[in-house]
Amino acid sequence: MFITDEQWEVLKPVLEVPKSSVYGRPRANAREVFEAILFILHTGIQWKYLPKTFPPKSTVHDYLQFWSTQQAFRKLLALVIRQLVQKGRVDLQQCFVDATFAAAKGGGEAVGLTRKGKGTKIQLVVDAKGIPLAVSLDAADRAESHMVQQTLAWDENEIQPERLIGDKAYDCDALDDALAELGIEMISPHRRNRLPENKTQDGRPLRRYRHRWVVERTIAWLGNHRRLLTRWEKHLSNFSSFTLLGCLMLTLRHLPFS
């Protein structure tokens, strides 16, 4: 899995590494290292099986750690989204939110126990076209409705959806009120145990719910990156970097910006 020259021109300013930044070693070719990380993300292979055609696995891992510390992939995702917004390529009239589960075999930070086993929850907010706008990670036993504000806080572009549409897991009065203060309308079907007199949604806004397949499709696209299906990284920062990188690759599909 490789990137185009045009895509690299967008990524290069953030991924360039000063000569002495990575443990004092001679600077490796940043593009080759980045493509090695993409290879691991897409195939899900163990570090020790990284093909010899890439830089040494220790070098690639060191760069991943360095970029994670610098929040490089988060900055790049924000950069690409910002440019897409400026070009009118992002539709914020109705955005969608959903979460997926990544089994965590080795434990680590932000791992919770569910009926599926131990794992980490990945929550994603996408625009009407399925472009990832924000993502966050937490323990799998964390309620999805409690993660929404945390997920939106990752957005450094001051991009605010007009409406946020989710499934029954997001039927929460406290969430409705919190988003309403931000000017965001939360739309989700009611849970079965909600009393008729406490219903907050009517049929007309809920018609938008039928388009929720958009976020499910984006999650399926993320699942093509096998490293995100099972979490092997004990350090949350590394798994977060892989997740952000997966989202970044989806946004880069919308190049060129012109």
C-alpha cells in the first residue's frame, strides 16, 4: 500500500524529521518509513515480519513512536479536513456517529471487558459523504453516548455538524442537552425502555436515520486495515496513531483538493 507523489507533498511538511530527533540515529527516508507503517497498518503483520524492502523494523518503530509523541497523524488529519472544508468538499448538514470494537489481546491502557471480551472502543464521526471528521478511543465498556463530546473535542478545525445522527446507543437526554448548547441537533431512535411521555424525537427528523449506513460503510473501510481489527499495542498512543492513520488514508482519497 503506497501513496502518490501528490499525497506525499501534503504529508511531507509534518512528517519531516530533524536529523537528531530520532534517538540520534542518521535520518532515514521519511517516505519509506511512512510507507512501512502503512504496510503494517494494512496487513496487520507483526513487526518482526516487516519485509526487508522497507527500512529496519527498529527504525520504523522509532519513527512511529516519534510521530505519535508529536501527534503528527492527528495534525495531518486536521490539515486535510481543513483543506477539504475550504474547497467545499465536506457536508456538515447531517453527520453520523458510531463505534466499533477492537479486541485487545494483550491488555493495556483503555481496555474494558464486554461480552465480546477485552477490547477498545473506536468512535467515529463522519460527514454526510462518510469522510472521517473526528475519532476517539476508550475502554470497550464505556457507554457510546458518554464518548461523543470526547470525540468531537478531537476536532481541531472548529468544524461543527448541524446534526449528529446515531443509533439507539445515543438516546440520552444529557447528551441531547449538551449538544444543543453547542448548536448541534442529536437524532437517534428511542430506546425501548423510554416512556412515551419522555419521548424527545418525532418521525420527521428520524427520517434522516435511514442514511446511517454512511458511517457503517466508513467503519467497514477502516476494517480493511487489519491492524485496527485487533489491538496488539499495549500503549494507547501507538494504537491511536494507527487509527488516526487509517482515517487519514480515507480522507486522502479525496485528493486533489482543486
